[in-house]
Amino acid sequence: MAKPTDSAGWDLRALRIFSMVARSGSITKVAIDLGVSQPAVSRYLSLLEKQCGGYLFTRNGRGMGLTELGRQVQPAIEQVLESAAGLNDVVAAAHGQVTGTVRIGTLPSLSNALIIPLLLRLQREYPAIQVQIVESAAGQIESWLAHHEIDIGLPYRSHDALGSDEDVLLRLPSYLIGPPGDRITADREVPFAKLDGLPLVLSRKPSSVRMMLDEMGRRHNVNISVSVEADSGFIQKQMVVRRAGYTLLPWHFVAAEVERGELQASEIVQPSVLRIVSLMITDRPTQAVKVVTGLLREIVSESLTQLDARPPGASR
């Protein structure tokens, strides 16, 4: 390839596209995320490669991989992008505004309780902040965050998986969910031992809740029997409605159905099964990300009773 060209004209969009392709390994995915054509993404990469004087990517069996030159320039490009984001924050603050896009990865069960109130607050108080919401299982959320595909992640975590410095947003007791008239879920509380052999409808592994239940079952000699694996909370609830099994869910996710008499819910005790919601953020948060995390904390603090949640520092 030709010698490097004059570096005075670095294109931030080209640098950003390089960063996205380097993390995702896919031109197609980046094109979809940006809402542009694949040839447009390729043109930006070609422009950057011409400026750098060499190929930055090579195709492999898993998609796009970085060349040696690509690996060498990646840290400098990330630093430029971080500085540009910091400049945006300074300019916005000087004008009394907070702007930018914040990408949040959340569990579907948290959307109504946390994300909808968050979006409403942002519309009223920070209309210049744009938010992108994606829903998935906890493992996928952590992967997105590691690859800088989202800025904030809200996965479930287990006690054993928690890091010493992990930011716990809240702790949600789990309820055994049964159909109307069911004897096992008729009382306000149900001992963990009662789960022994029950046909459960639960998420697939490596769901942190599923793995925690298996570990607790081994520890307390309780047979955790999973009859159906489904990551969808809707499917889990509907299987219970149709008397095809039981499931475990936090209170706020079944409150409406319990009030309508479609489901019964009994809090699991002796021991409790706590779902820990961790607040995970990118390693280079913008001012907009900091604002959104602050609002999330406020919403959680105001909604502990409604969520039937224990404060972040509560014990097991």
C-alpha cells in the first residue's frame, strides 16, 4: 500500500468506524448499527488505511481481525475518540447542556420498572441526551460492555460472581410463581426446600440465576428440576398460567398478573434467592453516561418498595 498521507485530516467518523469494527469484528453489524450501507463503512476504512499507509484489517473465519498495523494504531485511535468525547462534554457544559448518546443493555424484566421511568425523566430533564436500549440475557450484556457496544449494563449477578468492587444497584428477592389455587404458592412465603423436584421453567445456562439455583440446590440437597428452558419471561409466566410448571421471578415482574388473579407468588425463604442487579458502565464514561447512571440510582432509591427490593448493602 502507498505511504502514509498527511495526518492533518483525520476523520473522526472513520476513526469511530475503525473502533466499532475492531470490537465487533463485523462490517455488516457496524453498518446496521449506524444505519448505513456496508460499502459506506468499507469506504471509511479504506480512507483510514490510505492515511495509515497499510491494511488495518484482515478477514478470517470469524470475521474481521486486526493486522499488526491495526493493533498498533488502535490505542491511539481510542485515545483520540475519548478526547473528542471529552471535548463534547466541555462544550456542552459551557452552554449549560448535556448531550450525547447513551447505549443501555438491560434485562427484559427490568424495562418496565427502571427503563421506562428513566426515559421519561430524560425527556423532561435532559432532552438532548439520546438513549438506545437493547434487551438480552445477562451474559450477552456483559459481552456487549466488554466490547464497548453499550455504555451501561444492568445484568443479574450471583453472590459468588460479584467482584469486590462491583457496583450493586439493588437486590431483588425471588418468588416461586404458581397458578391460581396452587397449594405450594398459596402462602406468603415458601421454604427453598419446597422447590425439590418441582417442574421449573427457567432461563438457559449461563444465566446467573439459573447457575445460582443449581449451586443452592446442591448445597441444600434440593433437586432443581428444569422441565423447560426459556429465556423469555413472557413464556415462563404463560407456562405457569397454563399449569405446565412453576417459575422463579422478582415481584415487580408478576405483580400485575397476581393482582388480576392469573398467578400466585410466594417469596422463597430459608434461604432467600436474591437476584443482584449490577450497575456496570464503560471504562470511559461521558458526561451523558454519568447523568444517566445518576438518574438510575435516584429511580431505584425511590422505587425500592414498589420493586420489593432490598437496599444495595442488604445482606443475603
